[in-house]
Amino acid sequence: MADEADKGNEIMAEDLERRIAAARGDIPPGIEGDCELCGEWFGRLIGGACAPCRDKYGLG
């Protein structure tokens, strides 16, 4: 029979799995190439912009 600690651990593990799945669902695919804003090459561009430029210009 499972005690309260085991039940709590199971609930926490299930919650963590749900949160990880939700976070992964919001990651857009990226492509390699030159950033359209700064011209530097990056391994992952989202909407043609690198991460530093997306942060700098608030492109999310």
C-alpha cells in the first residue's frame, strides 16, 4: 500500500510531466542562416531573426 509520501511524489511527477509537455509545445521551429536584422550567422533563427535581436527588438 502506498503511503502519503509516495502519493505526493506521484502527483508531483505527473505535474512536472504536464508542465514540460506544455513548455515544449510553444517552441517554434528554427532554421540556420544569417539574421535579417544584424546580418550575423546563427544556428537557429525564428522568423528570420536571431535570439539577441528578438530580445533587443521585443520580437518574442
